[in-house]
Amino acid sequence: MRTDSSPGTLPAREHLPATDAGTPVLDVVIPVHNEEKDLRPCVLRLHEHLTRTFPYAFRITVADNASTDSTPQVAARLAARIPEVGSVRLEQKGRGRALRTVWAASEAPVLAYMDVDLSTDLNALLPLVAPLISGHSDLAIGSRLTRSSRVVRGAKREFISRAYNLILRGSLQARFSDAQCGFKAIRSDVARVLLPLVEDTGWFFDTEMLVLAERAGLRIHEVPVDWVDDPDSTVHIVKTATDDLKGVWRVGKALATGSLPLDRLVRPFGDDPRDREIQDVPKGLARQLLGFCVVGVLSTLFYLLLYSAFRQFSGSQTANALALLVSAVANTAANRRLTFGVRGPGGAVRHQAQGLVVFGIGLALTSGSLAALNAATSSPAHSTELAVLIAANLAATVLRFLLFRAWVFPERRDEQPSPQPYPGTAQPYPGTAQPHPPAQPYQQLRHADDQQLWHADDQQLWHADDRQLRHADATVRPRPVRPGDTDPRDPR
């Protein structure tokens, strides 16, 4: 431990000593192909780091992808010498194939992988898997492209990496920053559901997994890493880039056509706070505000164009009234359909009549503003008129939204939205409002013969006469899915 430190510097960070926790919590996979030179130092260094710093039991698995050199023998010797090390031999190449095979067979609740060159500083390993161990996140990735990352590599690889991630953002709307860093982890229960949807078996495996996870709403944790390029890397940049672009096209096409069953991944692990009803909060307020603002901006631009056109052959008051009248009719129609979701011709005439009343209030505000401007100066500039009208319209817009929501398009209290079905079944999500009866706690199964309910949270049988199952103030804590758990509602 360092004891010397100069003023203004921080002491060296020290890890707490790790203890043996029994069953492996983490399984780190090292996919290799013809890596007889780097495999042994990589495994020894990783094992030493985990033994010294990782506070849980762990396992290191070498996944050999059809190596033709002595890599399998090196892996076998390491597995025989070190109890925490194992090896798996595959007769076909492909990093994605190796990860899928080992992860599917592993019993560890957290699965990770890293490249054999150990370009990523191992101090990022515990921050990578900690959110998965705690249950906070579903996947975790190391990122070389965040502002706090420290990366040493050539300009060519830097350009390729950033260009590839820009392509992902532009074509697949990816929000994660670094798809190619060989330093990732995933919870095993998530992997069992997600990986069957991933088709690629090569280098694009990572990207496809992350894109599908993100589209399904799973939580991805990013860790900034220190990364030093390996000059002896055997990765073929051109071939890898070509295969990745083909994968981007394939996944983008599948997402566009809706052929991927991502509904299987939507909220698959129990309680979600978004499913809970919050009292005394108006429903749809945020969406209506957004829609009203968009319609309002377009209506204002339409109004200004009309005013400028009418002003060519009429006075300011006449041009203002005509522009407001035309734009008000268009504004009411757009808000009726887009903001408040009213469909069909029913009530359209009444809504337009009420909208004209709201128009009258806006006319009074804007006309009063123009009158005040004309009283202040005899010949105001056209730009000054527009500025005053914009300010008056902003004030009228707030009042218009309140009148639209409370009077013109009031929320119907007697209508309740139909419950959203749970994927693969007619049962609604937990906490979804239903007309009758009240929603029962999730993961229950009614047996037709004995009328018993099975509650998957505490593994107890409840008779049908005793249906008052406690929800503990609607804060039921979902338990992770285990290999033996089944859900009869799951189409899989």
C-alpha cells in the first residue's frame, strides 16, 4: 500500500479483500481462437485480480473456437491447475456462438466476457457487474467513447469505431455509446430470454444483443473504461466491418417489418413502477401537453403566414381577425384528433363552436395588444407588430389549453381504458386499471380442479376462498427468474 503522497494528489485506490462466497456468482468467458501465446498470461492475470478484489465466488471459462494451434492444450492445463478455471471446446468459429454456448450452460446468475488481450483495465470489472448483482440493470457494457474513458489506440481504429457507432445511432436509433468494446455482462435470467432472438454468431453478436435489449426496454448500464489497443490483434478489420454492416441491415429490416417478437421481453421480470396507478395525477397530461405544443407551434406559424398575407390588402385588425379565424378552425380540428384523441364526426360541430369561443378570447387578447401598440405609436413597424402578436399568442395559448382540456374536450370519467394484455395471454399487466374485478397480484394460476391459486413470489398455495392476497402496499419485490421457474402464460 502506498503511503507517500504529494500535496494535491489522491492516494492510490485500494480494493477491499475478497472472501469466498460459495457458489459462483460470476462466470467470465474468454472466447479464443488460436491464442496459445496470450491465453495463459490472460487467465493468470484475471484469476489473480478476481481472487484479490472480487467479493464473490467466480468462475473463468475459456471458450475455444475451433483453434488449430495448441490453444486447447493450454486451456486444459489451466483448467486442471486452477479450480476456478474451466474450458469448453467448440468445433466451429464464431465469438457469438461461443458466448451463446457457454452462457446457456452456465449456472452463475451473472455472465460476462472479455477479450483475451485484456485491453480493458480490469479495475472496471467490478463496476461492470455490480449493477447486475444488485438487480439494478439487465446488461452492462464497457465504453471507450464516454468523456471520462481513457483510450490509447491508433487513429484508424478510432475512426472506424466512432463511425460504426454513428451508423448504429443513425440507422437503428441506438443510444448506447460503444457496441464493440469486448467487455460486457448480462444477467443469466435476461440471457435466457434475450439470446434466442439473437441470430448472429460472429462479431455482430454484441451489437444485435444490445439493440434488441434496448428496443425491448431493458436497462443497459455503461461503465467508462481505460483501454489500450493491442497491436498484435488478429481481428480482420475489413471483414468484420463488412459483416457488421450486413448485420445492421438485417436487424434494421427486422425491426422495420416487426418480425422480431420483442413483446416477449417487455417487462418480463415482474413488478414495474410504470404499471402502478398514481392517485391525483391527471392521466395523459404529459402527452396532451406535448401534442398541444406541437399543434400550437404549427398553428402559430400558419397564423403568421396568414396575417402577413391578409395584411397586404387590409388593416392590421382585419388581417388579425381573419388569420385567427382560419387558424383557429384548423387548430381545433388538429387538437381534437391529435392532442385529445377524439375520433369520428360525433360532436365535431359542437367542438368547433366551443373552439370559436376560445378563438374569441384569443382575438380579444391579440386585438387588445394591437390596440395598445397603435395607441403607443402611430405607425409601428411590421416586425414590432409581429413581436407583440407572438407575445399575446403565447398568453392566449396557455388559456386555450386549459379551456380545451376542461371544457371543449373534457376527460370522460365514466369510461375506463381497457387493460393492456400481458404478452402471450389475455391477462392484463399487474396494476393495470380494470372495470371489474380489481386486478389480482401477478404470477397467479387458477387450477380448474381444486380452485387454488399459486403465487410464484412465496411459493405457497392459496385456496380460492381466501383471495385477499396481500400486495404489501403495492411494493411486491419481483424475484429473479430461475431455470426451474415456469409461467403457463408464457407462450415459450
